[in-house]
Amino acid sequence: MVAGSIRLEFSGTPDGFRSAFEALIAETRVRRRVELVFEEIVANIVRHAAPAGAPAQVAVAVDVDDGGITLTFDDDGVPFDPTALAEPVPAKTLDGAPIGGLGVGMVRRLARQVEYRRTGESRNRLVVTLPPSGIASPVR
Amino acid sequence: MDMSMEPMADGVVRVVLRGRLDSPGVDSIETRLTASLVPRGESAIVDLSGVEFAGSMAIRMFITIAKALARKDRRLALYAPQPAVAETFEMVALDSIIPVAADAAGAVERVRA
């Protein structure tokens, strides 16, 4: 992994982000974790934070250095704090398995830190920091 | 996202998926996959060796199909996930609710268990 940064801006569904990640993060397994965080957070923004009648405008910054990988998601949607969601309890049986709601839990498992704030410009800002390799929280 | 399906012996159908099971990928196959598997009332095994990415939408899709098959007393098993996909499944302990096998033979064994 080399130090570097990328900036992505899109409306609705992102496109072309994978090639940007490939240019920044050579290790496939680490890149897949970044893609997973990206997928889960953007899907949440699209589902929960998009203003009525219009796709949310989303800007994502990815910064890589020796200390880890930081993804900063900035959108103009309605206030939505994914860190306030209850973490689902892992199901023991198919009957008891919830349908959905797993994405934020995955992000928390991968991340060393997840921080949310509503900015003074009425935007949601979510900062997710991943360790340079490995998973922050072991599988439970 | 590519999908193909073939019947195996003894009432088991094999599905082969190729591509990325991210939100657009799931959107592109979910209706077709569900409509192909659930009404026929057979247990199914899904080859994931060609799937390079799976997110929570993919897991939601598999749980939905597994629940629908269970109502017909049939089972769903997944097999041969790539390492990154296996890691995602392990994060949510998927194998405790849907069998995840190393290969097709193991998956068939799990749906017949």
C-alpha cells in the first residue's frame, strides 16, 4: 500500500470508483474491504438520506497512509447518523435471521473508528478509518 | 452479473453466479434468481467461485431465498466463495444460518443433511 488520496463526487449510484481504488490500493483483500465500506455506506445514503425526489449528492475522499485508510463521506441528504443504529445481534438460526440491516455492522467490524457529524452546511459527514491491514474487530 | 442454472440428481439445482454482488449486481439478478428457484421447490446450491465481491445486499438476498425454500422444506447452500467474500460471510456468521461449503459435494451434503 502506498500513501495517496482520491476524491470522488457523484449523484445517485457511483460509477468508476473501482478503478480509482485499484490505482490507490494494490492488495486485493484490503481493497475489497474498502469497497465493502464504500458499498454499505453509499447504499445507506441512497436508502435513508436522499432528499425526497432527488438523489443525494455524495462526495467521498479516500486517504491512505501508513497508519491506515480513511474514507470521508459527505452528502447533502437529510440528517442520518448510521452510528446511532443498533448493531444487529448475529442470528443463530435461519428462522431468527433478520432480512437486512447487516451493512452498518459490517462497517463497524472492519473499522477502527467511525465518526458522524452534521456539518454547519447541513451536510452529513461520516469518517470511517480502517487499519492498514486486518480487521479492526475480530469475528464474533 | 451472470447467472446460470442446471438441475443435478435427486432434486437439487445448481446455480452458478459470476460477477459482483454489490447493490447493482443484486438488483440485476434477484428477481430472476428468486423466481427460478423458489417456485420449483428444490434445494439449491450456489457456486460463488466467480463472485469477486458480496455486500450486505447479497446476504439479504440469500437469506430471503433460504427462508422461502425452508417454507417448502428445502434448503439453500453456498459454496466456493473467494477469500474476500468468505471474509464478509464470516463477519456476519452467515454459516450459522445458511451452509457455506468448500465445494459442490460439500454443499450437496449440507442441503441433504
